[in-house]
Amino acid sequence: MMSNDSFYPYGVAILDYFNGNVSASLTAVDELGQRREAHVGKFFREAEAFPEIEKKAFEYASGKY
């Protein structure tokens, strides 16, 4: 199980976005040392902005969303 500390960067980035920093981003580094950046605004987009594969995933999802 992951500790709560591992979620801290996500919380900080989301709080930054919520407080008006629309350029807030997360940077992840994989096992090979490659860096990937994700803009936090991606997590707050409308369903119409989803790529087709994500729309398809929602067709198979169940539960609350």
C-alpha cells in the first residue's frame, strides 16, 4: 500500500490549479528516467474534450462518476 505522502504532489498541484494557477503541472519520472509532464487542467475538462478512447472507457465503467 502506498503511503499518503506519495499522493502529496498530486494534492499540491490540484490545490495550485484550484487557486488559479491554470498552468500547474505534474512531472513523473519512470524507471528509465524519462520525464513526463501532465497539466493539471486535464483532470478538470468537460467530457466533450475527452479523446475517443476515454469516452469509450466510460461506456464500460460502472458506479458513480
